Amino acid sequence: MPDFVAAVDQGTTSTRFMIFDHGGNEIARHQLEHEQILPKPGWVEHDPTEIWERTRSVIESTFTKTNLSVSDLAALGITNQRETTVVWNRRTGRPYCNAIVWQDTRTDRIAAELERSGKGDVIRRKAGLPPATYFSGGKLQWILENIEGVREDAENGEAIFGTTDTWLLWNLTGQHVTDPTNASRTMLMDLETLAWDDELLSFFNIPRQMLPEIKPSSGFFGTTRSDGPLHGELAVTGDLGDQQAATVGQVCFRPGEAKNTYGTGNFLLLNTGHELVRSKHGLLTTLCYQFGDDKPVYALEGSIAVTGSAVQWLRDQLGIISGAAQSETLASQVADNGGIYFVPAFSGLFAPYWRSDARGAIVGLTRATTNAHVARATLEAICYQSRDVVQAMENDSGVKLDVLRVDGGVTANQLCMQMQADILGVPVSKPVVAETTALGAAYAAGLAVGFWKSTAELEQNWNEDRRWQPSWSEEQRAAGYAGWQKAVGRTLDWVDVN
Ligand code: ADP
């Protein structure tokens, strides 16, 4: 058995290739960003060809840097930004248009119409999701209706759909496949049968032959082509949506275990075991993972659209910081938020509100407000949005969180993590290997080929790096949260989506 397992992590802002050893330690990585294409307000696109090119480059560069090759790898796993929708031609391999990214809100009318016609409840019951611009089904419908030639080619079986895992798997192996975690984000899969559902497909008028085959997240997906970037044949045996991958990377294998990933957005997932828990408080019911022939494991998820990307907004649009890390130094110049709150509802509000009519606001401004207060309110917004979701999760599950496991780019920000412990009132814990997304995909791939024998073996790889303890009084916490909830109220019903 070779010594290492590799993973491609195709994220929202970048693509990375990582190699791990048996202890789950990072051996090598290479990472490249791709362009965020913003053609109109609310529209967010990626070029699928660029994403594939970046994938090729990061694999080849990692091999060049390390002198490792495909023969050193036992298996390859894929993890990806979820919901982002690609349609391409089966014969030519060419995309018909740019990928529509999960943050894109162009399908707000499709989502509103589903709700108005009463189909929303069927989608909630079968797919575990509320109709929203976030998920792939509406994006695919939009492409079928608006891009010339797609509908006809789809009826002929030539135009095919996939999220970016499927797009990469197609290019790497020639197979048209996905896993149930990715499929559970489309509004098209029945959560109980883990199969595409004809009634759901009819809501979006999607021809079934466009859809990839759904295979277990840990299992055989295909063999890499020897003329591809790995320059050899390797079994691809893991595929998980990025948040589910991070849940696996954080070894949340037992019901009641949860993690929160702080990236472009925030995603809190709670493992609910084999039980499909339906949320009454605005969370999503989703597939956590399916390993081989084992029964599928479900999760409750709180998805927050804008967290780390609000820090990018301070840098790129406001220009008040020159890099993400500077948000910490700037925010540290003031002792508190000076009474202001920033609700970054740039694309509406996701969990637990699901309000596409919300837009961002900074409230409570006075003559004394400075850049530092705005930076502090941005970091607080990351934490308050997480508190909204934790509260919903506790209400749904009846289980009180005793520690929050965290990962993702924003967790480099010490101030923000301390605020999170203060705002939640529970300790926040970060593992040594912070690249839990790529690690989770590697775990899924390695389990399938016997590189790791069991999830118990993986649990031993998890080690704590840092822990932040709450320091605020209950009164301080309650007053801060009341201000946040008031601010959220001010952002609702801002744009007309009907
Ligand atoms: P993704 O996988 O979604 O692309 P990452 O986990 O790589 O995200 O995290 C990137 C995000 O983290 C960016 O939105 C960036 O603004 C934010 N970020 C990175 N470092 C910091 C920091 N020190 N403080 C605050 N935010 C940060």
C-alpha cells in the first residue's frame, strides 16, 4: 500500500491539491485562486474551464515540488464548493456557459414561485430544503430556459449537469457521477431513497438524463486517465461536498457532534446519525455522508452566506484593510463595537431566516463611528450569525452544545474566535490540522481502499491546537445579542422579490 492519500479541494475562491499521510498530517499542497465573475448585481459566476485548468496546475505543481508521483498515492478524494451548477456537452466536453455559483441570486423569482404554488412544502418534505436561490435545481432550470441550445441538447442526452465535483470527476475519469451529499443540495434528490425524484424534477422541468449517477461518498467513482494531470491511473474513491467533508475531517462521526467552518460563508453541521431530523427552526436537513454499503448518516445544517467574504468586502470594496488578517489589528483598536451592528445580508439571509428580501445594513452609526468599529462589527457579525444557527440547532435537537469545533480561514483570527466564545458562551476548539475539508475527502477516499481501516482509527488523528474560553458575563451576552436581533430586523423586506 502506498504511503499517502491525496485530495482535490475545489472551493469557492480557490482550488487546492493536498497530500496526507496515515496520521492525517499534511505532506504537501498547492493552491490557486480563480476569478469571481460578477456580471450584474446578485450574479456570481465561475468559468468551469478555468477551474479545470487550475485543478490540473495544482496537481502538477504539487508533484513537481515534492518529487512525489501517482505511485505514492493509495487513492484520490474530491471535495467541492456545493450547489454551484455546471452544464456541459457530453461529446465535446465544453461548458455551455459559466457556472452559476451558490451565492448567485438570479433565481429568486423561481424560488418565490415554488413557494407561491405550494411546491415548497413538497421540496421541504422530500429534499429537506426550503426553496431558495442557494440550491442547484433553480440554477439548472435557469440555464435550461436562458442558454440557447441547452434544452434541446438536454432532451437528446448531450447536455449534462453536475456540481463541480462531477465536473472534475468527468474531466479526471470520464465518469458522470456524484455522491449523495452533493446531490442533497439540488432540491432534486429524495433524502430517504438517495435517488433523483421524478416529482421534484418535474417542478424544475429538468430531463432526468442530464443528471449524474449517485454513488456512496466513500467508494469507487472511477480511475484517473493516464493522460491527465496525475500522469497515471489512480482510483478516485471519495467525493463529499465541502461542508460534509469538513465534518468528516473533524471526525464528527457520532450523533450530537458538530463543527463550524468559517470560510467565504459559515456552515455549521450537526451529525444526527441515521435519523433524518426535520428542522422546525430554519435549518437544512442534509446528507452527512454515506460510506460504502453502510446506512447513510444525516446532518442538520445551518448555512450562513456571508462571513469571511464580509472581511473581503472590507478589503476590496471599502478599502479599509489591505489584507484579511488586518481585520484583527484594526478591530483591536477599539474595545467594543461602539453600538454599531453590521448585518452582511448581501445576498439575502440564509439560515435560520431564509429571507431573500433582506439586504445588508450597518446600523447604529454615530459621528464617533470609525473604521475600527466597522471592522469589529464585521467580526462580530460572523459570530452573531453563528449564534443564530447554534440556537436553532439546540432548539431542533434539544441538545446543548458543550464545545464548538471550528476550522476554516477565519479561524486564523484570534480576536474573532475569542468573540465567538464570548457571544456563544461555550468554548471554541480548533484542531491542529485546520484543512479539515481536504482531509475529510482524503479520509473518505482512504477508507474505501483500506488505507484507513475504520472511523475509530481516524478519531485518533484529531488533536486540539487551541481553545478559547468565554469571558463575557451573561448580561453582556444577552445585551449584545438583543442588539444583533434588532439589527437583523432592520434588514428584512428591503428588496421586492415577488
Ligand atoms: P473558502 O474555502 O470558502 O474559499 P477559506 O477557508 O480559505 O474559504 O477562508 C477564506 C476566507 O477567510 C476569506 O473570506 C477571508 O476573507 C477570510 N479570512 C482569512 N484570514 C482571515 C483573518 N485573519 N481574519 C478574518 N478573516 C480571514
